[in-house]
Amino acid sequence: MIKLKRSQCSILPLVLKGNWYDLIASGEKKEEYRADTPYWRKRIGNWIMRYNFGGHLVIAFSRGYCKPGLYVEACGVNIYHDRLHPSWGEPTGSHYVIALKRRVQLIDKPLNQDDLK
């Protein structure tokens, strides 16, 4: 787990059902999916554009509609077509695939050298 200041990140909040949240928290699920619709195209597109400042892409996952409890750094975002994971019930069509990297701890105070260890 790495520590990042909030000002170093572009944060995308995503709400998940309990079973998907648990799979990501355990590290079993390494990607998150969103349909390629105008709504998600705008949200994900704006989030990626904010990343151009040289910070980190971070996703704030919440289990249902509660306070986010899991922050994960994203490796990147791709758009795929076709069925992604049939065993997980993914529909056919175009989807955004967000590759997940590692857990992040967000802090509001300035970082010290000790925090980086």
C-alpha cells in the first residue's frame, strides 16, 4: 500500500455491490468495468483528462451508497468490445475496462519522508 496526498490524485468515485467490492478488496478482481455510454464516457473522460497534470489515477470504491472505504490506484483505462468475463455475467458490447494496481491510503496532511517508507 502506498500513501498519497489527495492533491496528487485524480479520484473517480465508484459505487459497487457487496460481492464486487469484496472481490476487489481481496485482490481477486483486477479490473472494473463500465458500459461505454454517454454518461460514463463523460465521467471517465473527464477523470482521465485531470490525470494529465502528472498525478495518480485513484478509484474510491464504496460498498453501496456509503462513505468510500477502499482506494485503489488504476494502471490505466482501455475500451474493449465483446464479452469480457462471461463467468461474471458481463454483457456483450463496448465497455471501459479500468485496470487496478494497488491499494492507496489517501492523506490530507503534507507528506514527510517517514510517510514514504
